[in-house]
Amino acid sequence: MTTIIASFNVYGQTRLMTQGGPGETTKPMIMMITSTIMDRNDLGVGSAMTILMGIVIVLCSIGQYYLTKEKEELR
């Protein structure tokens, strides 16, 4: 679960290597949120994107929990 959550927060590696380019093909969600809030000065849209990202992370975590729980019960 922690690996999935950490993969949503990849920022530094992508920024150092490609800065989200070419175009926006390697731009992770957290980098898009940051550029929306800081560069375009649009706090409302950035906040909504952050809440949606949190919901996606929670849903992925719940799904992974139930998938691994079923495998543990079979043993």
C-alpha cells in the first residue's frame, strides 16, 4: 500500500530529469497540481484536483487491501 501511495507523490525525480516533458507526457499528477496552484494562481482548481487525488489514493488502497486480504484467507 505504501508503494502505491508513494508513486502518486513522485515529484523530484521527474522534475530533475524531464521537467514533465516532452510536452506533458511525463508530468505526474502532483506536478500538475503544483503548476496549477503556483504558476496559474488557481487555488480552487488545484484544491479540487488534490481532493480527487486523495479519493483515488483511498480507493486504490481499499482495493488493494481487499485483494490481499482474500489471498491471506486462502492460505
